[in-house]
Amino acid sequence: MTLARQRSQNLRPSELLIPTPAGLYCPLAEIHIDPVRPVARALITHGHSDHARAGHGAVLATRETLAIMALRYGEGFAGERQEAVPGSVTRIGAVDFRFVPAGHVLGSAQIVVEARGLRIVVSGDYKRERDPTCAGFEPVPCDIFITEATFGLPVFRHPPAHLEVAKLLESVRLFPERSHIVGAYSLGKAQRVMALIREAGFERPLYIHGAMETLTEFYLSEGARLGEIRKVAATDRKSLGGEIVICPPSAIQDLWARKFPDPVTAFASGWMRIRARARQRGVELPLIISDHADWDDLQATIREVEAGEIWVTHGEADALVHWCGTVGLKAKPLHLVGYGDEGEAEPVEADNAVTG
Ligand SMILES: [Zn+2]
Ligand SMILES: [Zn+2]
């Protein structure tokens, strides 16, 4: 571990950011980051529903995140909206805010908060593995790094996603009569899985559940290379033997899924590392594909940003805080409530943020 950056002597961290019941609050700029209840002014890291909520007076977020919020909540999701251009600084009061890619889903950003030489990075949700559907995580050296810990336990080590997709395609090859029903969250995971399937050379149409149509169209309009996508509703499910169908995780156990020919059920999630979780859900083909950093990548990232202090927002905070202590880093859990990624935190959570 290299030396932490020289920290400003004249500003205390709590003057720049403090945890409140509504979320992280910056008193100097009077803004909240990813607030879980309506506030006057919100800065939002990404479009998952636990971070991006409707009803704020004003929202500052990337263009893609603003678009995703409008798709999910309607154009009136906030009183005002302001676009944060990645890399450029927005000054509010005496504080500089900069959005930097987080590699989590399309439009996802870390927010760099800086005043009088003190720099705090709010990473939101992030991953380090390459994702063809969004810009990669950029580490920013800082004094305090605020991280999630969704998969902050040594058991969570995600294999390369392309190897998991290869398992899916091998199953499709072995069982050409059966439909493959892949549960994946509607924002990010579903489109990432589709893009990885294309990268692996699978060229037949991919079928999607109606609930992911809007977001998938948005990804396509943003240039994601997903190939030919067809909506299941418009086709006869009985005729889709041998095809790949992507649906919300909640649908894999529905009657909806049983109408396909002898379906193989798969689920793309970091939780699939835990065999019992796959069994509980009746998942025949677990695919360990996550949009969150695994245990190794949480540690690698913490080392890379060279922060002297780590604050942990949600997930396995105690384990990660403990690890920080073992390598001589000051760390604390923030006990923020309301986060548990729509995208991944709870494997049994219904994907109800998108209607239909
Ligand atoms: Zn998320
Ligand atoms: Zn989250």
C-alpha cells in the first residue's frame, strides 16, 4: 500500500459528506447523493431503483441515467434535471463534483466530491470486469473512498463472465430441443448477457420478456451490440425450443416460463456462487455473472485509489471493514439503509421496477 494522499488540514470529512437517513448529504452544497427519500437536490450515480428514485426537486446525473429515470418513472420524475458530463466539474456552493465511470451499468458513475483539497469518492455500485455495454471503472485517487460491499466476503469470487456465457451456449448446443430461459435483471445485466452472447458468436435472434423491452431498446439506441432481439409476446412460446430467452429473475419460476418447450432455467447473478441459492430458486444452470465487484476486486480497488480511509455503504460492510483493518486502513460502516441493489442484492427480490 502506498502512502495515502496528503489530506487537507482545514476541512473535516464530516463537513463535506455525512450519512443521514435520506442518504449521504453534503452540507456545503446542500445536496444528497443517491437519496432514498425525496430531497431538494439529488446527485444520482446510476439508474437502479435503490439509487435513483422519483420525486426530487432537482437531479444531477449523467445523460444516460437521466434517460433511464425518465423511462422508468416518466418525464416528470424530478422538478428539474441537469446533465453531468463525465469528467467535467460541476461546482455547487464551494464544492466541486465530478462524475467518473463506475463500470456498473450504462450511465453509471462514481461521484468525486472535492473542496479545499479534501477529496471523497462516492463509488455507488461498481465492478472492475469489462462490460461491453458500459464505460469501464476509472480509479480516482482520493482521501476517502466510499464503497459498497455487496459481495464483500471471501466466498464471492466471480469467474470471467465470458466463461459463464460459454456454459450457457454449450447447454444450448447439447439440448437443441429445449428453450433456455435466462433470468437477468432488466437494467444492465440482461443487456450485458446479450452482448456477451453476441461476442461469443451466437447469431440467432435472442428473445426477451416484455418487461425488458424498453430498457433494451434504450441500450440499442445507445449503440449496444445486441444483434436481433425479438419480444416473446409476439411469438408462440411453444415454438422456441433451442432458443435463448432473457427474462426478469422473477419470471423464471412463473407459469410464463413453463410454456416453453422443456425449459432449462438459468440465472445470471453473483449470488449463483452459492449453490443452495440456485437450488432454492429451481435454477438448473447457475451463471455467476455480476455487475458488482467481487471480494478480490473490492480489495484491489481499495488499494488502487490509495485512500487513507474507507467508508462502506451497504452489503457485507463488517467483513470489508475488518479486512481494511488488517491492512492498516482506517474504515467504518456507514449503515446506510435503503440500498440493496435492485440489480443484485436480494436474489429473491422481484424485478418490479419495470412494469409489465
Ligand atoms: Zn446498482
Ligand atoms: Zn445498489
